[in-house]
Amino acid sequence: MEDLTGSVAMVTGGATGIGAAIVERFLACGASVACCYNKSGAAAEALKQKTNAHNARLLTWRVDVTDSQQVQSAVDSIVRHF
């Protein structure tokens, strides 16, 4: 596994399926991760519970990626957070 300590990843569609697996992999490699979702709030919360040991490095963020203002706001907030 590659060491990604100090890196930040923003994963859209990160609450379910392949996106959730990507979030888990980035966390396992030491990265801080912004898990972005639109309609999967319950799944994002479940992912936070599942990855409880990494919660200091996991941020969940509701964002509609078809709305450029929401995306920019999310990116700005993620940069400030990490």
C-alpha cells in the first residue's frame, strides 16, 4: 500500500459502491478524505461509522456536482478543513 499521509483526496460519489471503496482505500493509505455525496446522506453516515478509526481524517460533504457554485464551495471548505 502506498503511503499517502499528508495528502487530501476529494471523492465524489464517495458514500456508496466503488466511491466508498475508494474512500476506504485512501483512508487506509493515510490520506485525509472528503467524501462527497448528493442523495446518500445515510450511506455517508454509515461510512463514517464503519471507518470510525479514521474519522479525524474523514469529512463528509453534501454537494451536487452539477452545480458549479456548490462544487467551489465544497472545495473551499475542504481546503480550509484540511
